[in-house]
Amino acid sequence: MQKSHNEIEIKSKLWLEVNGEPVFGRGRRFLLEAIDRYGSVNQAAKDVNISYRKAWSHIKVMEERLGIKLVERRAGGKNGGGAILTDDARRFIKKYEALENKICELVDERFEKIFHKD
């Protein structure tokens, strides 16, 4: 989120934690959305500029801390394997996105109110 007034910008970062440990934020959302788009963890990792190993590490941590399955692997073979998001993952992303949008609106509103009242 970003708003500008006379070169003053506001920026913030939102992430969710479980027991004090980070579990989900914008970067991990982008990873899951890329998996949904490409049907491939490998291609999604390339898209968000992380290694395949790191992508799977993020997925494993998210699943463990959230207690839900996010990604289903498809077995390889003649046409290759792949990955798809679970319905739980899609619902979680929608909730996170709604939260993020509302927080952005609130932050932008407060910024305008505080910095434009002069």
C-alpha cells in the first residue's frame, strides 16, 4: 500500500503468524497464485524468483502451521506431473486478499486524514 503527498509515502507490510512464527504474507500468496496459474511448483518458483526447494519449504511450513493442505501433487508420467491448489488454499488466499485490501484502505484513509489536514 502506498500513498504519496509531497513526496511522503506510506508503506506497510502485512503477514500472518502462528505461535509467533511467520506463516503467510504477500510473497507466499504470490507463490500459491503462480502455482495455480502454471500448475507447476517449479514454474511458479521461477515466476516469483525463488528456488524450487525454497518453494516447497514455504509450502510445507504454511501447511504445517495453518493445519490445512494447500497444494496437491499430480504424479508424473507421459505428460509430466504438476501441482494444483486445494479448495482450502483458494479460500485462504481470498480471505487474506480481502484482509489486505481492507487494511490498505484503512491505512490510506488514515494517511490522507493525518497528512492532509494541515
